[in-house]
Amino acid sequence: MHLVIGADHAGFELKAAIAAWLHREGHDVLDVGTHSADPVDYPDYAQAVAEAVLAGKAERGILLCGSGVGASVAANKIPGIRAGLCHDSYSAHQGVEHDDMNVLVLGARVVADALAHELVKNFLGARFTGEERHRRRVAKIKALEAKYATRSSD
């Protein structure tokens, strides 16, 4: 699978570990940074991950920051991105199956390496069900994006 991964300084070490694991598993991974533990701003990496997904450079994205909250908020500001902050296996696959989640967000200071790998595995192994109720709900999310994108450009 073609993936994009990004993190701020707090997520740098876990990002590197996840990226290396994904490579070993045979995935094509685009690493959009950061490439050190020097302080940076998480919205920049949320934008980079989101843009790669939206441009078709990656099928899905993985994004990390300290808690995962800031990166999740930033990524979800970008129309077309459905980012989910997950700390449990159920949410990591259910977010894809029901909500067509395309970016998994992890809190590097919240989840340990083993759990992070489990969450990524669940995220990547899941597929959107396409059931009518889920399509209807995702369509409503897209309508909200369109409504407020129009308002902000006025």
C-alpha cells in the first residue's frame, strides 16, 4: 500500500519506528517529516500528510504528535480528510469501516510502540463497508465541509 507518514518533534521517534516497520512489511512509505527531534509545529505536518493523501500520492496517512489531539484537529480542517485519533484497536479499524477514515492519528506520548503497531495494522487492514448508512453519513460530512468552505471564502 502507498502510505504517507508525518509527525512533529514529539512524534519523531515513533514515526521513524513505524515507517521502518511498514517498509519491512512491504509498504511504500512517503515520509514527509519531521526528520529530527528539533521543535516544529504539528499543523505543518498535518497539512503535508493531508496533501499527499488528497493528491493521490498515498492511499492513507499516518500522523503523530505528542497527544495526537493537535494533529487531529489540524488535519480535519482540510476538506477531504477524515482523520481519527485512535488509542484502541476497535477505533482504528471501525473508523475506516464506518467513517471512511483516511488518516490515522496517534499520540506518541500516549501509545507505546507495540500498541502503535497494532493500531496501524488494524487501520491498514480495514476497508470502508460502503453500507448505505455509512455512505449517507460520510456524504453528510462532505456536505458540512462544502457548506463551511463556502462561508469562509465570503
